[in-house]
Amino acid sequence: MSEQNVKHVVVIGAGPGGYPAAFLAADLGMQVTLIDPERNPGGVCLHRGCIPTKTLLHGAQIIREAAEAGDFGLTFEKPGIDLDKMRNKKNDVIAKLTGGLGHLTKKRNVRYIQGHARFIDGRTLEVTPIEGETETLSFDDAIIATGTRPMVLPFIDMSSDRVMNSAEAMDLPETPGSMLVIGGGYIGLEMGTVYAALGTEVSVVDILPQLLPGADADLVRTFSMRARRTFKEILLRTKVVKVQADEDGVTVAMENPKGEVPEKRYDKVLLTVGRTPNTNDLGLENTKVKVDGRGFVLVDEKRETAEPHVWAIGDVVGGAMLAHKATAEGKAAVRAIQGNDVRFSPRAIPAVLFTDPELTWVGLTEAEAREQGLDIETAKFNWAGSGRCLSLGRNDGLTKLIIEKDSDKVLGVGIVGPGAGELIAEGALAVEKEMTAADLAHTIHPHPTLSETIMEAAEAYYGLCTHMVAPKPR
């Protein structure tokens, strides 16, 4: 252990897993070094992911709401779009948040090195800063939080400016007339929503039979009703087999479910087919750290690797690639480093798609519960019965509970509708604390709010829902 029995913890990667881990370790009295290629902490989430995407999506929402305001007797001219100002607004948000994290880093006396770290052995790093001399750094514990990067397909030439990854698309280089999004997951649907609001004809293609394969089909159906108006085409069970870019556009050949392989032309292509871990060039071969066949670091329930005192958290260990999951893992790892008997085993990690409508779920989906052979029932409340939803000029929403029959315990919650991402926290609490449907049904929710749909779904489980005719009472 370091001088004066104070642990020296090195955190490699300053994203939403790394910097909370570093801050907690410092708050607990440890000596902390945080290493990242960026000038300030924040990682992909703050610099090129969660935050800039949501900033652009808010702009897209304003455009949509202006277009739909006629239903309320309000008319506006078609919004003028200034890409430079949108880009500057996004960059301003990034600068404020990352600058704030830089300030918090200094206030906690965390040593921040902008640079790259590589393991020499299980207790030593070679650190190469962006500016300055390479140094050797010994540690008591190290946390790997290096995240992931966009995956590429071998037959697609990413050197053409006609083909973008998510980070490049977020820079809003232009508003193309047409764009194909390859991949029907979070990133593709969110960025596709932004470009569609800006006036681009956006098509989405995926090899799978539904968008968002992790979510239940009934939630995705509700989402898709509006998504099919947002996007020009949604092509499912369709495989991209060729992407050929030239000066004027991109030719894409796609094999459809009939086995046909038609070609279509687009101005731009956005590739969002997954992410790959940043485990190369870390010197892991100089340690006992093990990775799986895809390069993700293998860890135990404490997030410790096969190398004692080396831990790994966040996207680099696989699983749900979500910022809040990385944060929770980072804090769990630090508590374990402190000497606590900690296991990272949450029941509830909410997932949110920030499109219009938003789609979110937590705990077990209906499909997962049935695959596990659990005896469950589902309870649903359609938002067409919600006064608050109708007052917003919407009725495209659904709240769904997955409930264990014998105990009435809430095993999962799924919500689709405007603002669903803000509602799922109650579902996460219910799943994490093993609450029952009765707990939700008997909790007085404010009226008129969308949160009432959770209460009414729980009431529907017992056949006693006020704003819908539910099955007979249990």
C-alpha cells in the first residue's frame, strides 16, 4: 500500500463509470489518479453520446411540436434551421458539463492526466500524456473504464464522407436529402429522429424481425406506429450486403425477406450496428486480466478481474451499455476496494430510448420472464384513457407491468409514450425493492399526470381500474 497507508487508485477512462469511481474514491480518502485522452472528464457519454444526442433530440422535439400545434389552434411558420447554431448549442452544453467535471476533479485533489495508460504488469502502468514526458505509475488498485467505440462492418468503407458513424453524425455536417440508418437500436433510432426532424428522408434497416430487440413486442408496436410516420421506411428482416459510396451518393444493396437484393440510392449512410470494447493497446497481455472472444474484460460480481487489484467497469465489461449502469459499477468497485463485501447484482437497470415517443423498460421483460418459466401475468394501461396524455394531444402510450402471480411482486415495468424516460424511475424502485402491484395501486399519484398510468396499470391487475374496463377482479 502507498505511503501513510493511503490507497493509490488509478482509474483508466473518465466516462460515466470512471469519473464517478474516481470521485467516490477521493471522497473516501484515497489517493486518486484519473487518466483519459480527453481534456476534461466525461467520456463518450458527455463528449459524443448521451448528452449531445439528447440536446439535439430536444431541438427535434421543438420542431415536431411546432408542426403539431395546429391541433391546439396555434399556427407557426415552418421553423428555420440554423445548423451552425444547433451545433454550437450542443457544443456549449458539452463544454459546460465537462468543464464542471474538470472543476470537481481539481476540488477533490484528483490528479487528472490527459493521455494514454498501458499496463507494464499487474501493479504498474506506463502513462503517456498528451503533453509531457512518459512516466511509470505504480498503484494499489486500478480500475479499467475505457468504454467502447463504434463497430464497423468489413465490407463498408468508412473513409468516405458519405458514410458516417454516430460521432460523425452528431457533428451535423449537413442536412442530407436522404439517409439510410443501418441498425435499429438506440443510437440509430435517436440520430435518425434528429435528422428526420431536420428534413432528411430517413430509412432504417435491420436484419432482425423488430426494432429494439431487447424490448417487448407490444411496446415496440406502440412505438412503431409513430416511428413509421417519422421515417420514410423501416426495413426489417433485411440484410445489407453492399455499400458503395461515390461523389454523388451511396448505393446500398439489401437482401429482403423474399431473397431479393434490390439496390437503393441515398445521400448518406449512418452505421450503428453495435460497439466494440476498447481493450486493445492497454497492455492486458502483461497482466492476468482475461477477455472474452469479443474483447470484453471478464470480471466477477465485485468487478475484479483475474488480476488481483485490477478492476473493470462499464461498457468494457459488456452487458447493458448504459451510463447509469457504468456509474453504479464504478461505485461498487470502489466500495469493494475499500474493503466492503460488495456485489454488483441489481435487479433493476432501466433502459430508455429518447425518441418520440420514448420507450423504456426495467427488470424482466415479458419475453424474458416466460423464457425463465416464471408464472406471470401482465397488466396494461393504454394511454388513450389518460386525461393528461390527451391534454398533450397524444394517445400513443402504454404502461405495462410484469407481475409474479403467487406473490403479486412486480418483476418488470415497460412504458412507451411521451416522457416515458422520466416515469421509469418509479418502476426501477418497484423492481429493486420487490414491491407488489398493490403497493403501486395504493400509492396516491398526482392528477392529472402521466405517472397515474403506473397506478392504473397496477389497479388493472386487480380488475379495479377506474379509466378502463379491466378483467374480473383477482
